[in-house]
Amino acid sequence: MQEVCWLPELINFSDYNGDWQKYENVIYSIFKTDFIDTAPVFQKSQVNIRRHPMVGDKEEAFIHITHQDYNKDGERLPDMRRCERIRWVRSFIENYNCDATKCSDCDGIKIWENDAQRGTDKRIHLLLEEERYIVVLERREKYCLLITSFYIQYDHELRKKLKHYDDYKKLQKG
């Protein structure tokens, strides 16, 4: 895995001797640099984050891209696959136009849009199939909002995402 030329290295929890607080400080520092101190741009629109509600002293967006609601009860717990890929989020946004003609390491990022579950804003999905990783943005009138990002663990989940992409491509053609 991780042969794509523009993907940053993973930030491994094991490199911090199992010290969650130290590890969380490191990944939060990366998040802060990538999304609070500066902002990436996607298709000429700045990408902003949800800052509220705060979860302790961390922005909601940070918790959402590093934690998972395993029991679907609203309690989010750290997800190491999300945490170790913290640098990938901005990298996906900035390299969204990577395709097989520009990069010999992958087939490129698959991009599709669909209506958000609530409201009329469009959700943009950026999927790198080879790495089983996805970033989801929501297009707003003057900016994009980072919704989530995660590693796709199960094959059936990946197949579902690829079907959404294929359906979108078919719609675009005709």
C-alpha cells in the first residue's frame, strides 16, 4: 500500500509508544496546520471545517475525521486508520485532479457529487480506490465544507462507493 506519489507518510500510533495523549497532540497539530492556520482549496473554493460544537478543546471536524461512532450511539472513539491518515485529507483535496494520465502510481481520484442527505448542498466524494480512502466535502455557495474522511475497511463498502461513482458517470454521459 501507499505507493501513490503525492500521498504523505502515515503517522503511526506505535511510533509514540502507545501514548495516546502525545499521539493525539501530534495529529491535532497537523490538523491545525492543514485546516485552521491555513485552508486548502478545492476547485477554486476554500475548504472550511466545522468548528462547533467543540469536543473538549478540539473542533468537531477533527473528532469526525479521527474518530468513529462504532456502536452508532453518538459516542465517537479513536479510529487508528483515520488518525494515521490525518495528512491525507488535505493531500486529497489538493490533488483531486490526479488521474491515470498524470500519475503512474494509481488510477487517479474518482470524484462524484450527489445531493446531501439534508438540504440542497451537494456532497463531493473523493475516492482513491487503491488506498480505500475517501474524503467527503459539501459544496456551499461560497466555499466547501469538510464533512468527513475515512479508510474503507470492508469490500462491500468499497463496492458500494464504486457503484455510486459508476452511476454518477453514467448520469453525466447521458
